[in-house]
Amino acid sequence: MAYEPPKQSFAGQIFDVITLLVLTIGALYIPLYLGLAGAAKVPDPIPDPTWEALGQNATEQQQWVALGITDPAAANDIITARFDYSFSWTSLIVMAVLVIGYFVMVVRLSDREYREVIEERFGTKRR
């Protein structure tokens, strides 16, 4: 006697696929929209910049011109931008709680479903 999982309707399958797609896209983009992820750069512009003050040699100046930026003031924010390595303990703790909570939930649900399949296939455990 082979185990046969319950059949799911076509509408149920479509609903599952759409739900998983929304959850996946949400998991990828919501942190970006909330400002919780991504490389935050903080420009430290130089007043009245020149190519020399920005540390750009003649070859680098030519590359800026090739990109369509001929004025050092236009490249000022790009060149002087530095990554923001600030750290938030609150964000770390919230993320850790969410990740650990997710794995606990997955293990608990998987355990319950695993036991249901074993019981369905082999019957209840006798002691």
C-alpha cells in the first residue's frame, strides 16, 4: 500500500504559486523600501571642487567625460561618497528573532506533518 498525498485543485495550485511569488518578492524588496538593506552612501562633498582636489588624474578625467560628466562639481558627490557602516543592535535583534522564529516554525510544522504521514502509513505507535 503506497502513500498517496491528498489531491490539490488547479485553483489551489495557482493560489499557492501566487502566494509564494508575492512572499518571495516581498522578502527581497521590502527591506530595501524600508531602508533596512542596501549600501547606504554618505557624500562628503568638497566646496568648489577641481579634478585635482577630487584626486582624479588625466585618464580618470577622460573617463568621466566619456560618461558624460565634464564638470567636477557634477562628480563631487559620486567621488566623495563613502559607505555608511553604522550598526543598530535593535535591527540585529529583530532580525535574529524573526529568523530563529521562522526556523522554529518550519521545524514544528515539518515535524507535525512528518508524524501525520508516518501515522497514516504505518498506524499509531504501540508501546
